Amino acid sequence: MTDSLQNKNTRIAKNTLALYVRMAITMVVSFFTVRVTLHVLGSEDYGLNNLVASIVMMFSFINGSMGTAVQRFYSVEIGKNQESRLEKVFGVGIFLHLCVAGITLLIGEIFALGFLHMLNIPPERFVAAMVVFQISLFQLILNILNVPYAAMLRAREQFDKLAILDILQAVGRLVILYLLYIISFDKLITLSCLNLCITLGYVGGVVFLARKFKETKFHIDRDKALVKEMTGFISLLLFTVLASLLRDKGIVVLINLFFGLLVNAAYAIANQMMSFASNFAMSFKQAIVPQLVSAYSSGDRRRMEDLIGWGTKITYILLLAVTAPIILDPHFFLDIILVDVPDKAPLFTVLLMVNVNVSSFTYFLYQAVHATGQIKGQQAWMTGLYLLNILLIWVVYKLGADCFAGIYVTIACSAAQCIINMVFARRTFSYNLRHFGSITVRSLLIALLLFAPLFFLRQTMTESWPRFIALSGLAEGILVALSCSLYLSGQERTRVWQYIKGFIKKD
């Protein structure tokens, strides 16, 4: 392995370590936050808070495509060693995000005035819902304007700096919990105001750290050619991101309309658990993606394909490591975290854990297609799939299915999403699908060999700490054994060891 390649792998290792330290701390804080917030707000206000937040996030569809595009353009210029263009790309990014912030604010206010009253919200809580909506919308605007700075830090692989900010943000949320107890004013509105303060501090921190790079000095650039190039790429992502948000947040609205706020609360808890699992794997993904895009832009095809295969396997192992104990004993796991577990939360949690494993499987193929810039066909199919997903959920609910049916539909659509990513990886850069098919078959085999005996064992034990510890310990041990014997090649096992050593290697 060359020194340059070794340095890149070491950088991935160190960035991943920083992100996992962040993840470990923020996950513990988040678990505690969910427990206390649900207890302080009560199930109805907790469900209302999740409903309003989900609606506001639906207005971020333009920003979602913008963030992906800006980071991709940064990574491409870095990969080509054309850093002189970074300043221009950043200036155009600022200009476009100012436009996006204005459009988002307009859409949000139109919804607040014309449609918020149509939701299933108790009349006595409507004023609180409106206040929370306005505060959440302002937070979204701040986050939109923050994207060019945060994307630069990620493209520059400054994940340790971002990790520190995330940890400080988690500590701030602990302070919020204390204040919720001592402030007697409306708890839901108080929570929103305090969260706004945390967002202001976080955005200020990101801007401060990003400005150490000379290209991030605030300026607005309207370069027509670059604006056209970036908006062309963004336009291909725009409808996909909108459709994805309609699926993810639309199900929250549909659950509210068909089943009410109590089921909203159960789904919100399960969705929070899924976010923890997704963020666990995302820590590794974030460390890989900038190098994957740079490898393609620099013409290093072998490095890019190597990162796809290796990244897919490690992500799958990491996700199973964190989701398997929860899938095996969901009710006991939630009992540990929460004071009162809503009836439907355990099964929601299991289904969403399954979905995050399926939907994340072809993540690096998706990112590799983005690196080529040839995303028109992929995005068209993805958009159609996301819209079909939410339409089918509405249909099954309308036909009288229970609240879990919508998640079964989403899992099926996530599997279809994997097929789409594989097909377009083959079309855009002639990726060897036979090799990826081998990874897929082995992944399914590992899941079968892992869960089949442990589900049987679970039936022989009563719900308790000994059962949870036994199932969790066996799950991790079996996963390690299967990964080493059936999943990772000898070279990959050596690389994982080098990767672990890179955590502590000195510069």
C-alpha cells in the first residue's frame, strides 16, 4: 500500500473515530432526551411536536438537493486539485442558498395560514402548534443558510471539528431538559424556544470553523455559467428529494389523519430509534463519501470501486451490530429508555430497523452515480418510487389496514430502491454487478444465520435483563464470527485491522 493511500485510509479511520465518539455521546443524550421529553410533554404533545417538525421538514426539499450538490461540487474541485475554483463555487452556493431560504420561508408561511388548521390537532393546542411551527420554520431557515459552510467542512474532511460541535449541541439539549422542569410556561413552546437557542449556537460554531479556509469568506457570486451548472445538477435532485420528504414526513401526516396523535407518538419514538441506528452507520459513510467522489474525479477508478465494496460491507456490519439487539428484544429495549412505552412503539421500531438496513445497503452505489454527474435517469426512477410509496401507504390505510401496513410498504419500496441503484451503477460507470450480487447474497445469508437461532432462543426465555444481555451478547459474537468467516475476504480483514490501528496512529 502506497504512503498516499495509507494516509487516506488513516484519515478515514481518524474521521470515523471522531464521528463515533460524537455518535456515542449524542446517542446516550438522545435516548435520555426522548425519555424525559415524552414524560414532560405527555404522549399527545410529544406526538404534536413530531407532527409539526415533520411538516416543517417537508419544506426543506429544495435545501436537501442543494446540500448534496454543493458538497459534490466541492469534492470534485478538491479531487481535481483546482482549489482556486472553490471560492467561486462557495460564492455561488451562498447566492443559491439565500434564494432557497426566501422560497422556503414563503412556502412555509402559506402553509401555516392556509392548511395548518386542517390537521388533526385539538383546538386548545392549536395556538401552541402555530407558535412551534413558526419557531421550527425559523430554525430551518438558519440551517439552510448554514449549508455552504457545513458542506465545506465535510468536503475538507474536518469531521473532528463537526463532531465537537455536535457534542456541545448534545450537552445543550441536556440543559434544555433541566430548564423544562423548572420553567412553568407551556412546555411545548418552551422546548421549541430553547431548541432555537441551541440551533443559533450550532450554526454560529459551524460558520466560525469554516471561515478558517480562505474560500469561505462571505461573498455572493452570480457567475452565470457556474449557476447554470449547479442548478442543472440540483434540478435533477430536486424532485427526488421532495418525493423522499413526502414519503418520510408524509407518513407522519397520514398516521395523524387515520390514527391520531397517540399513534403519532409511538411512530415518533420508533423513528427516533431508527435515526440513532442510521446515524451510527452514517458516521462511517460520511468519512468515505468525500474520498469516493474525489477518487472518481481524479480518474482513480480502482480506488472508487474498492471504497464501494468495502464501504458497503462495513456499513452493513455496523448496522446489524446496532440494530440486531433492538430487533431481538424491542419492548425491553424501549422499557430501558422510556418511562412509559406506547403500545405500538415496539413493532414500529422493529419494522423501521429492518427498513434502515435495507434502504442503506446500496448507499455507496448511489453516491458513486452522483460522482459521475449522470443522475437524470436514476433520479427519475427514485422520484417515481418515492411517490408510489406514499401513494400505496395512503391506499392501504384507506382500505382499512392497520398502522403497521405503511411500514411494510416502505420496506418493499426500499428493496426496489436497491435494485434501481444497482442498475444505474452498471449503466453509468459499468460497475460489476456480479461482484455486488455476491455481496448481497452473503449479506442475506448472514442475516438468516444471525437471527434464526436467536429468535428461537428468545422464545425459551422470559423478558428480563438476563435475556436482553444474552441475546445482545450472542448477536454481537455471532456477527463477528460470521463476518470474519463468510463475509470479509482475507485482504479486507487485514484492512479492517489496519483501519482500527489508524484510530491511534500519530501524524
